[in-house]
Amino acid sequence: MLNNYKKHSQAFYISFYYLMQSIRNIAIIAHVDHGKTTLVDKMLVTGNLFKEHERPGELIMDNNDIERERGITILAKNVSIDYKGTKINIIDTPGHADFGGEVERVLNMADGVLLLVDAFEGAMPQTRFVLQKAINLGLKPIVVVNKVDKLNCKPNEVQDQVFDLMFSLGASEDQLDFPTIFGSAKNNWMSTDWEQPTDSIVPLLDAIMETIPAPVIEEGTTQLQITSLDYSTYIGRIAVGRLVRGTLNVGQTVSLMKRDDTIKKNKIKELYVFEGLGKRKVEEIQAGDICAIVGLEGFEIGDTVADRDEPEALPPISIDEPTMSMVFTINNSPFYGKEGKFVTSRHIRERLEKELEKNLALRVEPTQSADSFNVFGRGVLHLSVLIETMRREGYELQVGQPQVIIKQIDGKKCEPIEELTIDIPDHLSGKAIELVTQRKGDLLEMNPKDDRTILKFEMPSRGIIGLRNQLLTATAGEAIMYHRFKAFEPFKGEIKGRQSGSLISMELGSAIPYSINKLQDKGIFFVDQNEAIYEGQVVGEHTRGTDLVVNITKTKQLTNMRSSGTDSKNKIAPPVKFSLEEALEYIQADEYVELTPESLRIRKIYLNEGERKRNAKSFATTV
């Protein structure tokens, strides 16, 4: 059977075969808010992961604060359950195209996928992105139509829609012959017939056992591709991957095969398998299982762990290349160091280097300044999650306007083009089309869906920056927008940036209500009354297209005349508050977003008005 196991008896082969039959590796694909994390939570509970006296909270899998708050999965995680004597390794994948680096890696560990779709919304564009990768890898799908208890849902239509989607993505006949399970993860039931609810999610687990194949074990020496890493303060970096063939033992010497074809010898110190939400220490790993290895030095994601004497490398993992860049620099504002623990360029550089070890889609390059770094990523969301994580860890930093990556292909200037989908009420579709076409978008399809319309466009990534805010404003928040990278195509021409100018603070001080009230006709403000501000800070948006320097630290001149109490009647509009993504999409080329653990501010790169005027020509007015 296996060349390197000939010394073992026939009894070993039989037990080894049954061991492989008792493992299933599945990845879960779903759009944001379709119930993926809830379903995984229910599977963990059904797998008797928790004792009766334990009460697991919601969103067991989303153990990252940002994931819980935004309802998105960023980092793929491994857990396992035991069902009828079979170990089911569950891999929770990111659903957003910006985290394509994570998606690519984790699908390499799976033998099948659960495609989870909403019974009302159906398959969404971001689902399509991950599903395409799964189909290309030849993974066997199970379709789970979730939330069938929703009003006006169409489970059967959604099932047909998923079939059409898979067909259009080039699925094989075997992949198109998928089982469909209907149910409600929130209410803890799954069934093969949506009109006949059950009292558990057992039908789904049975479908996994019947449909998802056991790992295919190839002949040959040891091979494992490192697809992710873990970190422990006690033992350092831990390599995680699926053992494709052979065995691994504690104390075994292996070859670590790098992307540049160099080979390093390493000794395995400890081995772990995933069990429940944690890991269990073992002495040996058999092919087909997902494991964690302690003791490898200098490894990177994508490296192959191979036999000491006859090493064979697995094909490198292809990762979607970056499409966007941003300048990360130290915080040099007057409020520098007041709220953060890590404020120097050394701190920022070390943190970015640490992120590069596990974030495959990220690139960092030095700039002419020792205090700044060019950080390249998959999109605004990808980079904003890194920034938000750093901010919560105690870092202070400033980031510049997102810039798309321009390439020369066959002598032509090319830029990233995205497929944009907008789900919008019928009567507002005209506004959406107008906004997108102004940003060099081309309308491809217009499909009615009840009282809404699905619009599909192709447009430059440059045009998508800042579009979400404009679209939500123009449609009173009713538009739903998704986009994913398509390809690099010839440059589409200039796109006008933000049309309104900025209101810029003239002095360091506090924002005085009296001054804000006097200037309300000049625009809208971003700062609260009595908030500390500094010279060069963007405190609001000007109603006109030019920047205006204002003094909102000026107090009312007191006189010996008796006041009639009119000051207390001032009605000041509440300030506009930005999320991190909104701020990144809002700023101009001559502005930074300043981030500390407690604050988010927008400021001019040059705080002094004289310096701004001298350097004005270096900043383009178009995107």
C-alpha cells in the first residue's frame, strides 16, 4: 500500500484504512450574516463538546473582538467534533474577498465544503468568490439553505439558484450532484425537507458522513503543507497544516522546504491534533488529519514539511495579489503619546513584520522616510482590520489615503477592476447607476427581484473607494453593496475625488459651542462640543469645494451688558462620527487618519497653513 509502511503488518494497513475512514475535513462557505458562525456553534454543541453545566455563549468561533462586532470572519479557525466515532474537522473560512489569502490556504486542508445560503437572499457575490476557489480545487459541496423560518423565504428557488451558480462556475457533474439540507441554525434544526422540521441538526451531520469523502491517502514519503500558524508565548510559533501522506512523530527529523527551493533540517518537538475548541498533545499523526507542529524554525506559510532523506515539495499556494496600498506612519500630532503604549516607528515596524508571518495577502515596503511604511493589501476592509487590531493593542499611528496599485502590462498602464453588485429598491436604481457611471463603472446586468433590483457593474477599484458612503446617503441607507476583484485591465481615465472641501482648525484648544454655532452655515462638523482639537485638524466638511481654515476655539466676548439667555438656546447639529473604513474612504490625498486606542481624528498631513500652501502642488486633486 504505502511504500514507507511496508515494514508493518497487514493488520496495520487495515487499522490505518479505518482510521482514515473516520476523519472528515470540511470548510464552511457563507456570506456575511447568513448564519455560518451560528451553525458551527450548534455543531459544536451537538458534538457534545460542552458538558451540561457549561453554557457556551453565542459566536463560539468568532473569538476575535472585531469579528464579533462586525459579524465577519477574518481568521480561519480549526475546531473538531466527534460524531458516531468519526472526527469531523470544521474549518471556518472568511467570507470576504479581501481575505482571499486566508481562504486559499484553508480550502487546501478540506475534502469538502458546506455552502451555507440564506433562504431569502440566496447565494451572494462574496459567496461566489470562495465557492469558485472550492470548485477549482475539486471539493465536494453540501448546500445548506438556512433561515427557512423567515417570512417570504423561497428555499426551493434558492436551491435552483445555487445549482445555476455552480454550473456557471464550471462545477463538475459530481460536484453538481450535491445534497441540499434545509433548516434554521438559530432554532437548532436541519432537515432534508424544509416543510418538515426536525428537533436537531443531526440530518446535516449524517449528510457530511455520507457525502464528504474521507481523506485520500497517497503513496510516498511524508508531506505536509503549512497553511496557517498559531502562536504561544511559551513555545513561540506553531505550524498548522494537513498531513497529505506519511506519518509524523515526536522527535522525528524532517526537511523544511522553502519557496526559494532551499531545504532546512528540523526536529519535531511536539505534535497536537485539534479536539473541540482546543488542541490535544499526541505522539504520532497519521495522514489525512490536521495537526499543529512545535519545533520548526524559520518556517513560512506555504512551506512543505517533508521526509528527511527523500524530500518532495507540494505545489506552492497561489495567493491573490494586493490591489491597494496605504502609508502607515508614526503619530506626530500635538496629541502624540497621550493615549497609546506603542508609538515609535520601531514599534510599528515590528508589528507589521509580525503580521507578515501569518497574513499572506499583505506586503510591506519601506519608504524614503524611516518613520513611514507602504502597506499593500487586498482592499480597504483587509487593511482596516489590521489597523483596528493594532489600535486595540495599544498602537498610535497615522494612515494615508488608500491608493490602488497601477501596473504596466504589455506596455499598457493597467489598474485593478472589480465586479460590483448593488441590491437596491426599484425606484432608487437610477440614482445608483448615475453614481457608479460617474466613477467609470459599466452596467453589465439589471435583474429584478421582487420589489428590488440587482445591478451588476464592472468598475475600477479607485471608483469603489468612497462609493459606499455616497450610495447609502443617496438611497437613505437602503442599498446593499458587494464587490470583488476581477483582474488588472487598461486604465479607465481620471475619476473625480471628493467634491467638498475641509473645515480646518486654526488653533490648538477646545471646540467652543459658541464658535461652532456661528460656523454651522459653513458645513457639518466632526467634533463634539468642548472636544480637544489642534491646528491642522479637519474638524468638519466645507459646503464648498475648497478648504476653509476656521477658529472654533474662540469664546464669546464678555461685556457688562446683561445677557438675555439666548446663548443657551443655540441648536447645534450633532457631529458626524466616522467608522474606520468610512474615514479611510473619506480622506483626500493631503490628509491622514490619526488613530489611537481611544480616538479617531482626520488631519492635514501638513498642520501649518503656510506649509500646506507650499506643498499643495504635490497632491493630485483626482483619484
